[in-house]
Amino acid sequence: MSARAGIVITGTEVLAGRVRDRNGPWLADRLAELGIELAHITICADRREDLEAQLRFLADERVDLTITSGGLGPTADDLTAEVVARFQGRALYLDEELERRIAAIVEPLLKRWRGLDPEAIRTSTRKQATIPEGADVLGPAGTAPGLVVAPANGRDGPTTVVLPGPPGELHRLWPEAVETAAFGAATTGRSQFEHRMLRLMGIPESEIAETLRVGEERIDGLDALEVTTCLRRAELEVAVRYEPSAQAAWEGLLALVRERHGPQLFSDDGTSVDGQVAALLTDSSRTVAVAESCTGGEMAGRMSAPAGASAYFAGGVVAYANEAKARLLDVDPGLIERHGAVSPPVAGAMAEGVLARFGADAALAVTGVAGPGGGTEDKPVGYVCFAARLADGSELARDLVIPGERPDVRDRSTTLGLHILRRLLRGESADL
Amino acid sequence: MSARAGIVITGTEVLAGRVRDRNGPWLADRLAELGIELAHITICADRREDLEAQLRFLADERVDLTITSGGLGPTADDLTAEVVARFQGRALYLDEELERRIAAIVEPLLKRWRGLDPEAIRTSTRKQATIPEGADVLGPAGTAPGLVVAPANGRDGPTTVVLPGPPGELHRLWPEAVETAAFGAATTGRSQFEHRMLRLMGIPESEIAETLRVGEERIDGLDALEVTTCLRRAELEVAVRYEPSAQAAWEGLLALVRERHGPQLFSDDGTSVDGQVAALLTDSSRTVAVAESCTGGEMAGRMSAPAGASAYFAGGVVAYANEAKARLLDVDPGLIERHGAVSPPVAGAMAEGVLARFGADAALAVTGVAGPGGGTEDKPVGYVCFAARLADGSELARDLVIPGERPDVRDRSTTLGLHILRRLLRGESADL
């Protein structure tokens, strides 16, 4: 039996959807690494009674650990320390040593911003230094301290780890939280799980469902695997979690997927197509340049996202207007006139042009109709043309209709383009 | 007293953070439009007992409406219809009319994919057509029907709206759900709220906290406003919700914010800086081109994201490598040598170059150190230079150190760049 945890994300702006939560996913990864099972994530507004209800729900669900994110700031809607203190049966007090440490952090900010009110700053500092009795103090990172708060003596229930909302601050305080005695006591006896991930390109979810049904007949102990399938950015992900004793069943499943879906299975070690393309470029000491229209910069953005991308990413041209395709990528305007801006020949010319302009070793081009306007009967919204090219002249092209709304078409086109470049770099065909 | 709702997002891939939930935020907006208060969002894996626990939690919290997303697919881990049926006290049955409709949808897919197993498809179809007795059927969109399931006769509790996980499908089924009698019955008597949003650039959160404290003394009925502040992408958002009777307090707060933070307040009508820049360009019939290095395509991606962006967005150059700045943007290599690639003069030259290359009316350039490597004492990680330029020669420049990790620096640089372009288009100074 592994330790179980729940995560509470607080923030009216998160609940209302104005801010995307990045802390839940990040904490989920950290818990998985520690072998702690995550049972629930809950999100509530900055309201006392809703936060309290969620803490109560997780306690009733018998989690060993509750982690909160947010609500530690200086404004009156930041309630987490106060609500957690009451929930754990602990009084609040002003920690003067902590107040001095926060004041020392705030001092340089006072110099940077002009015309701040020093009394406002002092009030904020005192609020952030007011914490539950007996809590472990983490940090502070930014100006907010984190807290580890066990239930008061004589009480039952989960230990609460209280972390600030800004992701960078939360990341800095987490390792400190894990090191506290209260965290260790709450999560002892946790068992390790193995986590595996298969990624496939170019098959529908029903095919994997069928393969799992076949596996139930063929593979002993398959039901010891927790299998989750998910369509994501045009890829199919199959996540598998199991205790080490079920290793043979996992190996049986992997062999079955290879047998039935070998050409579609592009990753069985957790790597993404982004990471594989980066590795293929790095290992062959190649640089890449991209030419894009409908994806509008997202292809370049995704390729340049990893730290160290400058080793292989030369740059790109976003040729949204037709004239830009001619002026910056040397696409023959006659070609555009004859075939249209969204056409396999224009995609090929864009790849050739960007390869030459950047003096790169590899190039990827994408042109398409992202919608919602601009579709025709021949070339509906979602019609996208790809071309990948290497300096030695080898190339790979593909055109198809991608389903979805404008953001989906842009996102899925980016993924598909990376797959086509991956196949060219591996010397494979474009048949996805 | 308005109707209250809870949202349950199911999916091991969402709980584990491998897929980002887009349905919670979207549904939150729809509920707000209907004047239904959203109290909780909960996320669980594809496990019967956890999904049931969350439905129970929301019922105990006395919500009037529970909306679920996900778990309607063809695989065995798709459990929502079954769990909701049991929770509402309703038996499952195979709806043969629905089975025929899903089969008709699947037929063209059978032709598109090669070598699918027809028996696998039939099993999937039957699973998706097996629904709770007495439920309203929505759609289907994709192959999954949505459901509206009231508690069985003689039972209490919220009505459940069951929607598929893929956002496009969920969006299509939502209006149908709202039209059902069961939805209406669950949410009658809802009161309307006003929602306002102030956006400020260039002040810390503690300053708004102080302004709210001043407001408490000066403005009658300020406590009838629900105020939430949030730092987001380098901007400070102040969201205010109130019942119509508190209109005067809202107007008082708006006047106070204008008085104390006029130059920093860039939006009081819900518009984003992205939308304002798009409108400024459209209204002046200007086109824009962007030159970027550290943001790696994200600036172009954000400008081209709105539908209709082609009216003003000409394109961009992602000049990641130094040679690309010379080759594609005509930046004098001597300038790079003298000042470094990350410097105000190079940002200025990039803006000038991209303006000319694209023949655009406005240009924005950004060059910086996104990290984690590449920082120096003079130019640490986060040091970013911006230049905006119009065809008439007017320009605006700014350089500063942006805090955060690589993704934060990229994201915040993009936001800041948009603010600088906005100020130039409005004929203002760069003083943010």
C-alpha cells in the first residue's frame, strides 16, 4: 500500500480559468517520483469555506498528505495559512524572525519600484510572517514562506504542505518540504511503482482498445497493469503503471504492441517527438531551420523551447503573407499563382528556401489553412502541406486534412511536422 | 442566491499532468455567462472509487449541477457513464437507436484507416451507446454522446451533465445540455453577477493591496465586491465580481485605481494587450512584422493566434543564430561584435531590418538571454532588449532584467514586447 496524496490548488483566477494551473502537473510528477499515489486534485476560489471543504474532503478520503498551492500572498484574499492552521487545530502567531527575513528580501524591491508606500510593505510582510504554531517554515522563496503543518497533538488526518502559487517559488520550496520530518512521517511505507509510456502516431484509440482485449487473452497477469490511453496533439499515448512484480505482464504488453503497431510506435522510453528530433539533430551535428505559415511561429517556438536549443536551432521564417514567401524564402510567385500558397510545391519551395537562407543542414516547412476562414472545397480548413529537406537534397513531403478548430489545427500541424522531420532524419518514409 | 455548480475532470493523463485540462476553464466561462456560481473543480484518474468520491463530495457541498468531462471513449478505462448511472440510481441499457447513429458516424472512419478490425469497432460502438435510463442524450459529437442525468425518482442531489473530454466535442454538446429541461430545473432562480477585469502593467501586487485598504476607508459598500488579484505573465490582473446592487462601489473602486495607478492601468474593459495591439493595427490599417531571438517564435505565434490575424500580421524572422541576424535581418555584424547580440543597438537594427524585409508598417524586435546558460555578469539570464519601430521612423526601446526560469523569461518577454508595441502605436513613451 503506497502513501496517498491530494493536491489543492487555490485561486479564484485559476478556478475561473483566467490562469492555467502549472503546479498540479508539476507536483504530480514529483509525487510519482517519490512513489506516492496522487488520488485527487481539487481547485477552489479564494474563499474560506470552499478551501476548508476541500481539505475536509481529502482528509475523509484518507490521504496521507495534502499539498496546497497559492494563497500565501500579501492581499486579503490570500487565506491559506489561516485556513490550514484552523483545520489542523493550530493557532496563528507572528514569527518575528521570519518577519525580519522577509523584510530583508523586500528591501531591494523597495529601491527598484518608485514611490512605494513603506507602511503597505510592512503590513504585507507581517501578514506573510503570520504562521501556524509548530509548523516547519520553508524558504521563503519570493516573499512567501512555505509551511509543513501536521495535525495538532491528539488529532488525526493528513499532514499539509503549504506552498506558494508562483511556479518558480513552489519549485524552490518543494525539496525543503520533502526533507522535513513531518513529511517523512506522513508518507512512510510508500511502495514504488514503475511508470512506462508508449507513444504512437497514426492510429485511432479503438485499435489500442482491441489490442488490450487481445492481450487479456494472451498475457498472464495483464490486469495487474493500470493502462490509460489518451489522444494528445494527434498522438496516442498509452501510459502504464504497475508494481515491480508485474514486470513480465508489462513486457508481454510491450511485445504485443510492437507486433501489432510496430510502424506507428515511435517511443517506448518516455521520449517525445520533440526530444527525439533534438537528439537526432544533435547526434548528427546538424542545424535546422523552419519555414511556416499556418502555424505562425509555433513550430519555431516548440523547437527552440528546450534549454540548449541554440546548438541545433538556427531559426525560422514566419511567412504569413504571400509576398513574404517570395521575399524571404525565394518562393517563385508563379508557383504560388499556379498551385496556391497552400500546396505541396510551395511547401517544397519554402523548405528549399529556408535551408539556403539560413545555411542550415535540415529544414522543415508547413503551409496550411488554419481557419476559421480561408477554406475552399478543394482545400478545406485543416488542409496542411509539409515538406522536410536535408542539405544533401533528400526530402519527405505529406499533405492531409487535420481535424479541429484553429488552435487544434496549429498545434497538431506542429506535431505532425516534427514527425515528418523525424522520419527524414531517420531515413524513413513519410507514411505516418 | 445563485445556482452553484462543480466540475469533475476525469482522466489519469490529466491528473498525472501529461495532458493539460482545457475544459475546466472553458466551462467556467460558460457558467459565469449563465450566472451559475462555480464552487469547485476536481480532477481524478480513471478509477471508479475516486470518481464516485468526487461526485459525492460535490453533492455533499450542495451544488445544483455537476459537470463531468472525459471518460466516454471506447476503452475499458472510460467509466463515466457507468459511475454516474450508479450514483444517480439509474440502470444502464443499450440504446439501439443511438448505436445506429454512432455506427453511421464511424463508417467513414473505417474507410479512412486501413486494416481496422470491424468487430473491435462494433464493441466500441455498443459501449458508447450504453447509457443510464432516463438520461437526455446529447449529440453525439465525435463518436461519444453527452448525457444529462438527473437523480432517479425519489432521490436528492445535483443533476449531472456528462460531456466528452476532447474540447471540440465538449464545446459542441454544451449548448444542447443547457437547453434540456433537466438542466433548467437544476439551475432555476440563478442571480446574475457582474464581472469586471482591470489589467495593470508595471506595479507589484502589494500596491494594489494598499489601494484596496485605502478603498475600505473611502468607498461605501466596498465589501460587496469580490476582488481577486493575480500576477500573470508580468501583468497584474484585478478581477471583481458583484451583484448589480453594488454598482456604485465598483465605480468607486475603478475611480480610485485610476487615480492611484492611471499610467499602469492599460485595460478596464476585459481586453488583453494582445487584443489591443490587434485592434490598434487594424484600426490604423497597419501591418506588423516581428524579429525575435530569445522568444524563439513565441512572439509571432501569439500575434498570429487570433482568427483573422492575416489582416495585420505579415510574418516574422526567428533569428536564433547570430549569422541569421545578419543574413535575414541585415544587422551589421560589426554592431553585434561591438555591443553583443543581446544589446539595445542590435534590437534596434533587428526592428529596422524586419520592417524593411517584410515591407511592413510596424515592427517589433526582441533579443535576450532566456537561459539557463549564456548569462554573464553584465548581461545575466533574463536580460532582454526590445525595440519597436514604425515605417515613419518613430521608435521605442527598452531593456531590463526579467525574473524567472527559461519558459517564464520567454513568456514574459513576449508580453512585455506587446506592451512596448502598444505604447508606440498609441504614441506613448516606453516607461512601463
